[in-house]
Amino acid sequence: MLGNFSFGDYFKREAILWAWEFLTGKEWLGIEPERLSATVYKDDKEAAAIWTDEVGLPAEKVEWLDEDENFWPANAPSQGPDGVCGPCSEIYYHSEWGEVEIWNLVFTQFNRVGDPPNNLRPLPSKNIDTGMGLERAAACMQGVRTNFHIDILRPIVEAAAEACGIAYQSDTEDGRRLRRITDHIRACTMAIHENVYPG
């Protein structure tokens, strides 16, 4: 996961505009803008206006979602927990296989105190917490169906299939098992890199 934080330096407008620039700019990822859409929290008119008025997304490509989908933590306004929270705006990539969320922009702007109504108090210093899926972005850029088919993971899937003595086929139970093995191998590799060894 790639992300960035800002504590009182920049906020919603800059986070949205810079995410869009990074995804679509020719000097960066160069993704075709028509392949992208966004979601906003149902009460976040500010974010929606930035997407439509400044980025230029058509209104039909901006989906308004409830707190279970577009608030962090999920359902915080009505169910808690108390503490810092805020609306989200997610960016989706659309391909022939469907849509995938590639970036989540969290606008941490409230302190939740108690039960609704009027339980979301503005923070004195709003902040940003964003996360972009590196492997998801690679899958979009490489035009493959899943993270496990990108150039750095597909060879591990194939090696796992060879070790198990089977052919890798994506849409089978064995294919799903091989992707699980790959996921575990990746996790173990990262742990070993950080000096966490099997024992």
C-alpha cells in the first residue's frame, strides 16, 4: 500500500487533485481518465464539487455512498468508535473484467464524541490519510485481471503450480489455492527481509 499523510498542511482539494494528476498525468501513470470514477460520502458536497467542477468528472461518474462504504472508520457517525474520523473518496479503475478500487482518500476532519446527532466535531487541524494499492495499480497498468497476474507475482504463481505438479488455471479452485500460496510466500519474504525468521 502506498500512501501519504498531511497533518494540517493540505487537505481535500489538494489530495483529490494530486491523486488525479498522478493517475492520469502523462509524466506519471498516464491512465486514461475515462477509465476512472470516484465515490464520495453522501454528505460530502465539497469532495463531489472538486471531482465534478475541478477534476472534470461527469456527475454520473461520481457515486454517493453511505457511511458503511465511504467513511473511516466505517459507520463511525452512527456506530462509533469515538475519536478522529472522516469521509472518504475512493477512485475506481474500470476494465473489461470490472472495476477495482485503486486509491482511497480519507479526509480526517472530525472528532466523534458520543451518539448522533451533532456528534461529529470539526478537528482544529484537518488531515489526510490516503492509500493507493501498488499491485492493483500495476494490474491496471499491465492490463491483467488480478494482482496475481502482474509481472512480479505471476512467476510465483507459476512456480507454486510447478512445485505442486499442476497447471495454473485462473478460474479454478486450484487456481485460487495457488494464489493463496503466492500471497503467503510474499508475506514470508517480507517478514524474512525484516529479520523475522521461521522457527
